[in-house]
Amino acid sequence: MNALEMKVMPSFQEGSCSILFSFYFQEEEKKIGEAVICTCSEAFFTDGNQTEMEMSVAFMSENIHCEKKIAYLKEFQVMDEYKQDSMGRIQDFLRIIGISEVKEPYVL
């Protein structure tokens, strides 16, 4: 098996004060899949019923700058045989930037 390549494209989401990381996986010229992870303060992670505006208001009204940072999986579309390796690489990346917890599906 050849080396799995991972490319990361970050983007800042001002309304929710979060950073989206888009991950693209390939092996040689073969596309393996992609994933989208959102990182934010734990105070922003809800059950999905809050709108982006409500989350923004919550951010402004609470002192959350010292809150624990988490990540949640928004999208994970990777070929089955590469899922474990891909998720492992994502978790390694998140640990490097100081995030140790990944929550599963969440919809803004």
C-alpha cells in the first residue's frame, strides 16, 4: 500500500467563531475521500438546535475564551478501507493543534 496523502484547508467562520478544516485524502492520483471538521470552544457545541446567530449571541454574552476547545465531525466521506487511517491522521493533526476531543455528527 502506498502512502496516504492528506491536505488540510482551514477557513475561519466568523459568525460562530470557529475554524473549519477541510481534509482531502489521496493515494498517488487516486482520490480517497474528504472530511470536514469544525473546531470551537466547548461552549458552542450544542445539540444542533441553536442557529448560528444564537451561537454568536452566546459567544458575546459569555466569557468563554478559556473554555476547552473541541472538534466535531461535520462530514466524513472516505473509502471504507481508508476510514481508520484517515481518521487517525485527522486525530493526530487535531492533537498537534491542542484539541483532544472529537464529537460526532453535528449540524449548524
